[in-house]
Amino acid sequence: MSEASNGGRSRVSSFDSIDIVDTYEPSSAGHNVETNSSPKISGRAWGRVKKFLLCSIPFPKSIYFIIGNEFCERFSYYGMKAILFIYLSNELNLSKDNSTAIFHSFSMLCYFTPLFGAMLADGWIGKYRTILYISIIYAIGNIIVSITAVPDLGMGERPGPMIGLLLIAIGTGGIKPCVSAFGGDQFSSDQEHLLQSFFSIFYFSINAGSLLSMLITPLLRGDIQCFGKNCYSLAFGVPALLMLVAVILFWGGRHGYKRRPPNGNIVWLVTKATTHALKRKLSNNGSKDHWMDWADDKYDIQLIEDIKALYRVLFMFLPLPFFWTLFDQQGSRWVLQATQMDGSLGALGTLKPDQMQALNPVFIILLIPVFEGIIYKVFFKPMPLKRMCAGMLLAATAFVIAGLVQLKIQASQVDTIPPFGKTDIRFVNSLDSKAWVAMPKYNLTMDPHGKSSTTRLSAPAAFDIVVKAACGNYKSHVNMKERLAYDYIIGCQGNQVTCVLVDRKTSVPAGKASLCIVVNRFDLIDRLFSLEMNGKIMLENVSYTENNNTRCISVPPKHYILEVKDQINKLVGKKAITLDSDVVYTLVLSSNKSDGIFIYKDMKTKLVSMLWQIPQYFVITSGEILFSITARIPTQNPDQFLGSEFQVDEVICKVCVVNHIK
């Protein structure tokens, strides 16, 4: 996670003189190394959260509005982002590579725009107005994404969602550097002892919002049907609603906020001081202890010392792009991997591929106390740089594990789509007795309710099929196209064999069950049918199956009462069935069944459990704790230097991901 894991990565707000020093050489620099992160998750921190919820901490009243705003905003951001990759690839029909590129381009913008948000807040309109105005842009972006996800409005084309994502990136990035700093502004000098409690609770609100949204929005997407398909409009709409609530909450506390006036554009001041120092150094032959000292004729000594500290810290940023390039692919390539896996949990239900991302905040909450209480004390306490190295090694290890899982997935996959120049045929016997099938070069004996193995033929193919059954004989001529798989379904109606050749559905949306309906009765040729599942109409205007076409629908896996009715609402067939995830079921209307329905299913299309992703999430989260929290620089005076936040590493890493997708 980006912020749920550490409250905002690699933030440099202000700092005293800091040098990057190896612990084994304490005399190599004249300054102390400070690497402990704030806030920490510990037993004390959770106690603060409890007191906050009980309103027993003497916080300024305005803090409750800020915490509520942060919770809702993080819910909105992570909820929308959790389902974004699947939306791009499945709903907008973008390729996996293009979906990945757009996902990471969006993420890059989310972590690039904080630079402008910080400059706007520090140089012109202040933190309050920056948060309020840009939050409105943020909410508009969420609303656009939600509305354009409604298929019946005809707005599901790509420009609409892209505009919405751009506004969201501007919004979340614009407020990112301001909210925590604005919260710190609410405390007076005699309330400094409450700051640690505030940041612990602020951090908790980030984790709580992100965790809940990563669990809930995939459920809204996958388990609720609207417009005959996954309900993306609702899944995006709930985060949009939460963002509106965030804006209202923040605006509601306006009369109680302490607002500090803008203190100037610090980023621009640093740029000018650096440029001036370089010009003087290049135009003079003398020497000074540090090249930034050449700016002492025009700029304050304290500013120069702060800039020196900044450049020393930037050295620490060098490995960050490599780590975050790997880490940020949890939302894209790891979700893509999860779509190829089985999310069945038996009686507990079915995991959605995009829900697996919630493991990161879960492990963050569980592991930070373990690392602070045990791991750091035993292995890494005096060695911050080695913590970072260990974190990078764990990130690489996580991708080795992910690679091994992918190999297992590929080894278990069944080749369901014939290659070029080939076609597949399979025979399905819906009868209660045996049937015999003859075709060129092949003769089959079909058991009752049996399915033959798939026969692969050269395509295109055209030949005769002869069927013998207890109710008679039947001869038909079939034409088969390349790269298609077919089922030849055998039934009876009175003393006559009924057979139909249909296209076989070979794929299932992740975490869903697919149900196809086939009409194999001569007496139903001129009638239309509807399919009801648990009393809700799911398919309408189904007719006698010809031209090899089948009508299919993807639904959440659970128990259903299936009812097929004709156009005058007369019941034609009824059956109870429990549908499993990642399985294709075919419902055949057949007169040789007492209930009018014969159902057969294919084997699972996904055989590797999604739970096999747990180790890679555990390892990369452990790496994040070692690497990210160690790399953070503590803030002692949030308004002294670089305004609110200064984020560099995420921007670089997301550029790396976008440029190296293919």
C-alpha cells in the first residue's frame, strides 16, 4: 500500500542536520542519524485509538473533523484503486499490458501532484483552502468515474473514465501534502505531548479506511449485479459518496480550525538558492566546506543548512525507485495473477482477486508491533541501512515466490482454446441410457449423462455425425470453424433423437460461475424463454438453439433455484443447484428429463488456490516495514522546510513501471 503502510512514504518536511552514516563508523560525521519512524503501531498506539474513539483524549475539536475526513478519503482512494485494474481490463476491454500502463500512470500522477499541492498551500492559498478546493475536484473525478461506469448511459467509453482518473490524481495528490500537516497546525505549543497520539490515530484512520475499502468494494463489484453485469457503477459510486462525505466533514469543521498563513513557496526558494550557489561556485576559484555555502551572501544560513541536509537525505533515496517499482505492482500484475487462480474458500465463500491486496494493510497492522518489539531489537536495532538492504532483498524474494506461483498456474492451465488451424468437438449425452456416436475416423460409446473427451480436428471441418440411442437414430451434418470449441449435445423427444451443436464457453470471469442455456427440444422451436435465478430474471428472449449460439451469464457462486419460463410465464423447467466459482455450467432444456432440465459442467478452469499468494504478500510487506519505515525522516518542525511533504521516490518508481511494462 502506498499510504496505508506508513502514513505517506518518504516524506521530508523539515529536519535538523542529518547525515547518512553507517553505524559501524560513528565518527564519520558530526551529526546523529535519526531513522525511527513516526507514528508507530504498538500496544500504546492502539490504546490511543481506543481513547480517541471514546473521546477521552483532550484533542482540539477540529481534529475529529480532520480524522474523519482522512478516513473517508482513504476509503475512497483505495476502494477505487482496488478494482481499477480489473475495470480497465475486463470492462473497458484494454489489454493486460495497456491496463497495467494506465494503472501505473495514474499512480505516478497521484504521487507527482503533491509537489504542486505543497507549493499551492505554502505559497498562495494556505493548507485549508488547498484541501477544500482540491477535494472538490477529487470528488468530481470520483463521480465521473462512477457515472461513466453505467453502461446504459452509453458513457462507458474510455475518455470519460480517463478524465475522471486525471481529476482523482490531481485531487488525491493535491491534498496529500497538506492534511497531516494541517492536523499538526491545530495543536498549540502546550499541546505538543498530544502530537504523537494524533499521528498514531491519523495513521490508524489511513489503515482502517484502506483495509475496509479493499475488502468491500470488490464485493460490490462482483457480488452485486446491475445492468446485467458486474456493478462497477456501484463499486465506484460508494468511494465517490465517501469522498463527498470527506469534503462535507472537512468543511463542517471550518469554524474551529487554526489556519496559518502561507509562508512562501519553499520549493521555489530552495531551487533559487541552489542555482545561486552553483553559479557562484562555477564563477569563483576559491573553495568552501560545502558548495551550498556559496549562497551565504544572499540566503539565510539556516536555510542553507537545511538544504544541505536535504541533499544528504536524497542520497538515501537512490535505492527507493527500485523497491517501489516492485512494490506497486501489487495493484496490477499481482491482481492479474490472482484472476488466474481459484478463490474458493468452501463454506466461507469466494475471494475476489482484487481483495487479495487487503493482505498488505492486514500484515502491516499485525507485523509492525512484531518488528518493533522483537525483530529490530534482536537483529537490526543499530543498523538502519542494513534494514533497508534486507527490505530490498525481501522485495526481490517476494517476486521470486510470485514467479514460482505463476509457473504452478501455467502448469495447471488447460488448453481450452484450439490453436490456429484446429477445432475441438466434445459429445454430451443427456440421456438416462447409453448412446453411440459415429463420425469419420471415430466411434464412441457414451455412458448415461456422460461427456466424451475432447477431439481435436483440423479446421475448418465439415462432416456427418450418426447417433444411435434407445429412442431412435439421427444423422446430421456439422460445420466447424477454426479456434472454436464445440459441444454436440444428444437428447430425446418421444421416439426421436434430438441433437444440437453449440459453441462451448471456455473462460469464466475471475471469481464467477458461468451458466449457459441451450434449447434442445423440437416442440419449443417457436417459443421464447426467460431464465430466473432465485426469483430474479437473468436472461430473456432465449430461443431454440441454432447457428451454434448459446446464451450465457456470469454470476456469483452460490446456491440457486433455476426456473425457465416461456413468454406466457409457463414453467418449462425447474432445478436447484449450487454453482462453484470458475466453472462453466450448461443448462439444456430437454424433454427426456422429468424436471425438463439437464445440467452438465466443465472442470474448474483455475486449479491453483488464491491463498498461495499469501506468502508473497507476507514477504513483500515485511520488506516494506524494513525498507519504507526505516527510510522515513522524522519531522520536528513541520513548517520550517519544504512546507508539508516532499515525495520523490514514488514518482520515479511509477515512471519506471510504465516504461518497462512490455
